[in-house]
Amino acid sequence: MSKSIKLLKRLLNNPKDFTFGELETLLTGFGFHLSNAGCTSGSAVRFINLKTGHIIRLHKPHPSPVLKQYLIKVIIKELKQGGYLND
């Protein structure tokens, strides 16, 4: 089983310890790349899929790299709306 599939299964289980690094690895597997929204963006980042044009915007968690539960739900919703996940 590939790392992306393992991370996807983990994400869909709404873990309380899913990190930003794991999210970056997962979304990279879907063809996204990480982009800061600008030099003064602070923690605002976006993941852009150049093939589909889909953009996922969020704030990078800090000081801990662990994603908040609401962000996990938003990411799952975005992936479903973008057609990356089956319902």
C-alpha cells in the first residue's frame, strides 16, 4: 500500500494528530503543490493543482504542526468537491 493511500485512509478517519507535513505529502500525491499567498501572507498557504486549477486555501498551523479538526473536515470536503474522492 502506497504512502499516499495510507495517509488518505488516516485523514478520512479524522485523526487528532494529522500534521501539516502529512497533508503536504498527501496533496502532493494528488498533484497539488504548496504555494504561499505572498511574501506577507504569514501562515496563509494554498495548495494548487496546476492540471485541474483546484485551489485549497488554509492557514498553516503553528506553533504545533498538528491540524485542527475543522481543517481536516474542510480538506476532506474540498477533495470530494474536486472529484479526488468518491463519496
